[in-house]
Amino acid sequence: MKNYLSIHDLPSIKETVAEAISLKKNPLQFQDLGKNKTIGLLFFNNSLRTRLSTQKAALNLGMEPIVMNFGSEGWQLEFEDGTLMDQGKSEHIKEAAQVISQYCDVIAIRAFAGLQDKGKDEAEEVLESFKKYATVPILNMESSVGHPLQALADAITIEEHKPAKEKIKVVLSWAPHPRALPHAVGNSFAEMVLAHEDDFDFVIAHPEGYELDPNKTKGAQIEYDQKKAFEGADFIYTKNWSSYKDYGKVACKDSSWIITADKMALTDRAKFMHCLPVRRNVVVADEVLDSDTSIVIEQANNRTFSAQIVLKKIMENM
């Protein structure tokens, strides 16, 4: 595996999950693999779990991380070819990516969707430009349309907590939020679950008008009745996203879609999941988030091991 840009870059999600769970038991066993290697963590957007877990993963493998926040550090980058650079942007990605490649053995990038121009976001301008001009492997720490490190951590978490059933019911439920949020987490989670459709009964619940990209959710059952979707579920994964059809817009802020104990009672003792950060008593009630059914902290812990197993696979191929 040269790059990790989407969950589909993994040769086998199931095998990778098993490897990550094994690695979790002894996270320092491959410390020599990253000796004398450097990873550059480039943040075009804020981060807590992604930054710390990826740094921790790199350190566990013996790598040295370098962190740069493009919101407050470095020059503004120009990504368009052939542009006349006589305005605010001082450096072109052509030079920047090649220069960073001389300093780092792996480049990890976090750059959110702008939610203004669907075509531009789906073109993954930042991620694809680094892939084009960098001379070292690229790791996606969340892009405009995907968050494959989170999806892998979610797969690890589900594997660790799944009940002994022939088929597991997993529900991805939209929840209200005061601002418009990207589709990346929902997209990658759906892709991960649908890659194992024989193992899961997968339902996506949301109000009408909040359908995700149909290319990402083909094969999922779409349900507009949240309570009906929750019936008999084994996992409830909650996330907000803005409209895809009316791109980036907040079509409604229906507070009735908050996750409550009454709704969780409709499930089959389902575990509650969320990628964090989460707005308490807007997205999910305290009574759920603080309950024994909530596995969000364990889910966050698995971010280290999803990043670590991916970095291990990348370095083994270098």
C-alpha cells in the first residue's frame, strides 16, 4: 500500500482490523520500523483526536513527527495550475509538495470540505495535489469527502464490541447541529460497512433531503423514520451532515432527531458511537453519552491503532 486516501486502499479491511487489534496488545513491537523516518502532519483545519492519535501512532512505530498548521503557519498555497499568482497566495503546491517530500518520509494531510462548491470539494484539490506533486506516500487525515482513518477505527471498535449474531444491524443516524458540517465521516463509515454487506444489516436514517452521495451509500437501506430505524439495532452511529443535494445547506435543524435513552431502548442493547467532538444535548443527550452503552471513548482510543496499522503498511511498502 503506497498511499492511504480512502478505506478502499486497504487490501482487506477485515484483515487490517484483525492486525490492528493484535497490534493494540503490544503497540511498541514495531518501533524499529520507523527508526530514522519522519512524518509531516499538515493541518489545514483544526484537530484534536486526529492530531494526537496520529502523532502517537507514529511515535509507537519509532517515527519522528513534524506538525504544521497552515491556518496560522506557513505560506498560503496556490493549487490551480497556470494561475497568475499576483494576489494573496505566495507559494504553489508544485514547489511546496516537493520541498516537504525532502523533509518527510510520509506526508499526512487534513483538509475539510469548503461546502460551497460540490465539484471542487469532490475533486479533493488539496489531497490530490499533494498526491500529484509529492514524492513520498500520502496519508488522508480527513479530506473533503472522506475520513478513512476514522472509518478504520470504527471498524475496529465494532469488531471488538459486536454481539454473537450471524448478522449485525448497524444504524448511521443523522442528528441536528447548529452549523453545516461535511459529509466525510458519514461517507467513509458507509463505505466501510457496505464493503462487508454480508456481515451487516445497514440502515441510514435521516430526514428527507439529507441523503448522502448515492455513490457512497448504494446498497444501504434509507429510512426517514428514526425510531423505526433503531428497532433491533446493535450499533447506533450518530453524525450530523449538511445537505448533499442542496450542497452544504442546513435544510432543517429538527431537534426531535437528538439521540435519547427512549430511542436507544428501541434497540437490541445497542452500543452508541460518535467520532467526536459532539455537542451534548443537541446531537445526543447526556443520558446516552454517559451511559454504559456509550463506547465513544474506546472508539477514540482506536484512532491510534487505525493510524498505526496504516503507517505500518505504508512503511513496509517503502
